[in-house]
Amino acid sequence: MHHEEKSPFHGVMAQFDNPNDLLAAARNAFAAGYRKMDAYSPLPVHGLADALGYKRTRLPWLVFVMGIIGGVAGYALCYWTSVIDYPLNVGGRPFHSGPAFIPITFELTILFAALTSAFGMLIANCLPQPYHPVFNVSNFSRASSDMFFLCIESTDEKFDLDSTTQFLQSQNPEEVTSVEN
């Protein structure tokens, strides 16, 4: 039985001082065959997700379906309570009154969609995550203020500590650091 040893390194991280250099390095890394990498930026960088090779998520479809389910559940709740469970004849109005059911139907549509969106985002992003190996990098706290980082992870098939470090150094970063687990 073959057991793989866990690498003592999470990966290799390059630090850049502007988003254009980060974007160029991410594109070059993807073109060089690296697939397990992540970028950290204090602001959105247009095109970075595509440069890293991220695929579109199915979360919007799940939110849409859950919104529809919420709407159907809201309408069914109103119908059940007003027509089947406790019908009240108020002023000769019909038991089934679609316009009266709209507010509850709308609210449950929004509730189901919003909760699916929030919990789906948390699950997809593996949050909450109080610890991550990149927190061990000395300057990484600047990722939320003024620095840009690209980390190629050791789980990448092409990862080799020396060659990956050399590759990242060829991208003209401010600094290249090994990220320990």
C-alpha cells in the first residue's frame, strides 16, 4: 500500500505591489501549466478569476431553484391556511384570493433565495476558516491593504519547490516566500 507523505509546504507565494503584475503572473502561471493556485488582493482585479482558471459556479442556479421553491411554499402556505385548514368567509370574499397571497409568496421567495445564497457562499468558500497556512507569511497581513499575492499550492501536479520558486521569481515580484503548513 502506497502512502504519500504530506508536504511540509503549502506552496510558494509571490508578493506584488500592483494588480497588473499579479494578473500577468497569474496568466503566466496558468499558461505554464499550474492549476492549483490562489490569488489574494485588497481589491477586485478584473480578469483574475479567469487567469486563475476558476470555473463558473452553479450557485446562481441553486439560488434560482430555491427561490422558486420558496415562492411555491409561500403560495401553498397561504392556500392551505385560507382554503383548506381554516377557511373564513369575510365579507363574501373568495377563500382563494391570489392577490392577497402575493406578499407572503414574495417574502418566502426572497427568504429561500437569500439563505441559499448565504449558506452556499459559505460552503463553497470553505468558510469560516480561522486558520490558513498563508497566514504564516510575514507580509500577508498587507493583502487586505496594499499588496497582491499569488500562491501556487504544493498539491499542484507540476509543483516542485525549486522550479516553482524560480518560476515565480521570473515574474518580477517584490518577494517570493515558501509557505509552510
